[in-house]
Amino acid sequence: MRDIKIFQARIMRGVILLLFGVIVVELFVLQILKHEHYKGQSLQNRQVQIRVKPPRGRILDREGYVLADNVYIADITLPRSSLGTDGPDSTLARLMDWFNLPVDETLERLRDQKASGRPRLTLVANADMPRIAAVEERRRELPGARVEARARRRYTEGELFAHIIGYVGEVRPEEVGDEDDHTAYHPGDTVGREGLEASWEGDLRGEPGLFLKEVNAVGRVVGRRDVPLRPVISGQDVTLTLSRTLQDSLSSAMADRQGAAVALALPSGEVLAAISNPAYDPNLFTTGISSRDWQRLLDDPRHPFLNRIIQATYPPGSPYKIVTSLAGLEAAVVGKWTHFDPCFGAYQFGNRAFRCWKRSGHGELDHAGGLVHSCDVFYYQLGLRLELEQLRDMAHLLGLGQSTGSPFSAEVSGNIPDTAWYDDHYGPGKWTRGVMLNNAIGQGEILVTPLQMAVMTARVALNDGHLKPRFRIREDEAIPDPVRPLPIDVENLEWLRHAMTRVVDMGTGTRAKLEAIEVAGKTGTAENPHGEDHAWFVCFAPASSPTVAFVVILEHGGHGGAVAAPVAARWLTAYFNWCDRSSGGES
């Protein structure tokens, strides 16, 4: 009996030792061998990785005035689960009732957000204080609801720079990248949609950061300190070459008239001001434009979304006579003082009379007089002495019919037709040299953009064949590129510039004349098959040592000399006053 008890006691001690050994081994495994593994799991239970969006870089004018920045607003958000297949949960239903939100429209908007992959649904964007207070004070009654701060893009000048700066919008599903790639676009991120916001997205966007935050069981942040895993890198600020002062002056000079205008600083090619009318307010897109406002803009017959500076194409009209004159002089088919048949108001070609803009005619004019008074009959005769390819080559040299090298991906090239173009569109032998009459005066199938016309004017003013428009000030561009002369006889260019000066002094452009500064320019009236003619004026000043080139087109404006030239005069006056102020009174 005693031996049995001793045996049982030994078994019990063995069992106890075995259990103790198992516990020791488990503790060793837990605390030593798998310490890091279980530590990570523990952290995951109370810490979450939060991706932090970077503040977008600001956009400034050349004088440092802020044109686009970020302001912080509060959104009221809900988890995705708040909107299920059976409809809204109690929190969502309660909030829609409290805030008096239209149920069908709100649910449709939230379904779209959910379909786009957003991690949380925005019930109220840019919420006001009463709504914020309602959520914060009744948090216990609203499980899952949050008030979240976020940056919203703000455009301080509204419509004034709309087509240049553009706007931002939420990323589309096809733009969303890998969820594990913190630098890729995630649902709810914003991206540049138009203008320079889109062109310089890589610089303005910055890089998101990644942080560990301590949360409680319902996901509310309770920790006081975040653990940084990757730093937030703010977007770069961008300084434009444009001046808010000059842009505002240009807007005032154009008033509300439909069209576009561009001013380039010389010799740098920096864009000082650029307007496309009508415009839109880009702030409408920063919190989500309403369907009503969106449809209103789409239905506007004036097309406010069209960036007329680089997207609209027009016949250049009489300013194209600059191209025709230079092509004729370079081809030696006309001299500086050549006389053709007098102008009696029309030129007969075959069985058709091609009219001059002056029905009574100009009489006999030499080459300079033909340009100064913009005589169409003179240029009809000159055009017949040229080939299409000669006109095309000169137009391309001056920057027409091709990209200007601007940062806008939506820029169009226009059209400078040649023999191949007419053969392709009408068939070989199915068109006549009569096309040269229209081409010579900038009509027919020729199409250009206002920015191209500004480049043409600047290249003529400077004799710089590589001048391009610049929209951004960079430290590495502080010294302008050297002038690369056009492959054009300098005497021909000097003759042309002198003739353009006479256009303003005594010709069709006298309404652009300034008191103390000599202006060289060219008026134009471009035929418009859809209504009244478009009014052009191109110029540079001072004529002898140009510092600025300016171009304006007013759609359905009529005669360039009567309508567009005064716009140039008003803006040039503001420009030279601005120069005086900038230089402390020294001109």
C-alpha cells in the first residue's frame, strides 16, 4: 500500500514537472522566439497605418501673389458599411433626417463614391459648424460617423486665371494604383484635371506620408503621438511668369467680350497675361460641382470650358499678310516698293471677283502701302506669284500651324495647307490656284491659335526663330536663351517692322496709337462662316526696341482696327505704367 502511494506521488510530481516544463517552453517560444511576431500582432490590434495626403504646392504669380493654395475644411464621413444593399443603416438615416438631405440624391451620390473605391463615404463636404457640432455632440448616437479635416484647393482669383491654371478633381477608378503603393493614387485623392494643374501635376502633388496611429476598439484615434513610417513631402510651389496686375488689366480691357488675348515679354518669351473669354470659376470643382452647375456650363453656347488661347483655331485674316510679304520678299517675287495693278475694290480671277475689304478700292499702292492699308487686291496678286509650299514654310518659321512648345497637353496645332493637303482633301487636279488668293490674305483653310499668333509677332519683333512662350519662372531659366536669328534677310525684316509701325501711325491700326511710345502692329478682320467677322490685332512695342508682343482676337467683333486695336491700346498703357512702377519710375 505504501509503495502504491509513493508511486502515485512520483507520477503526480512527474505530471506537475511536465506541465511546468510545457509552460516554460511556451513562455520561451512566446517571449523569446516569437516575440517580434506577437508584438506586431499586438500592435495591429491597437494601431493602424494611416496614409496622409501631402499639401499640394501653391501657384504664385511673378510678383509672389498667391493664385492657388489650400484651405482646410471639415467633411462629415461614414464607413462604407453604412450604405448596404438593403439601404442606409441607422446612422446614415439619422443624419440625412437631421440635416434635411434629399434622400434619393444623397444615396445615389454615396453609391457612386462607394463604387469608386473610397475607403469612407463623404456625406457632407465642407460642413458648416452647426452640422459639425451636431456630430461631435452626439457621437455615441452615431457609431461610425466622423468629422475629418482635409485640404481643399482654393483659387483666389476665381475666373481670372481659370484657363491657365485649370482645376483639380477626384481621381477616377482607372487612375487608382496599387493599394500597397503609398505613392500611387488612392480613391479620394485629387489630381490636376486641366491647365497647369494637370501639366505640372508631378511637381505640385508631392508625396503622401505613412503613419501609425493608436486607436480604440471602434477605430477612434486615442494616441497622442503618431509613429512616422514615411514622411509627408509637400508639393512644390510653382511661380508663373504671369502678373495678376497685368492679367486684371487685360480682363478689364477685353470686358466681357468673347475671345482671347496673349502678351509675351521680350526677349524671354514669358507670358505676362493671357485671357480666354468666357471663363468658369474653378472653385466649383474643389468640393464637387453640382449636377445643375455642371449642366449649366455644358449648355452655355459661349463654351466657357474652351481654352481659346491654345484650343480655339481661327483664320488669321490680314495679320497673315506678314507671312505673305516675307515669303514674297524672300522668294524675290516682290520688292519692298513693288507696284501691282491698282485696287478698284475687287480682283478678277477666272469667272470670280475677289473683293477687297474697302469696296471703293485703294487705288495704286506699293508693297508697303498694301500692308499699311491692308489692301486685299495687292495681296491677291502677290499670292498668285507664290507657291503654297513657300507660304507654308514661312508660316512654320514664324511659329504658325504647329505646337508652340507650351506646357498644355490640349494645345492644338491648327492648319497651314500645302499642295499635299489640298490633294488629300479635294483630290489631285480638283482644286485650282485660286486657293492662293485666300491663302495670301489669311483666309480659306488656314487656322491658327492666338498663342501661335503671339509667337509669330514676337519672332518678327526680335528676329528670333526659336522664341517659345514660357509660363513658369525657374532659377535655371534666369538667363534667357540666346537669340537665334530667323533664316530671313535682315533688311526684309526691318522693312516689315517699319511698315507695321506705319500701320499704327497712319494706316488701319491708328486706334492702337500711344502718346509717348511707338507701336508696330497689324489689324485683321477674319471671315466667320457662323456669323459676324472676328477682329484681330497683333503688335509689339516699343517699335524700335520691343519689350512686349501682344495679340487679341474678339469673336464676332467686326473690324480689327475699330474693335481689337483699342483693346491693345488700353492694355499697353497699363503695361507701360506697370513697367514704370516696377522700375521705380525709370522707363
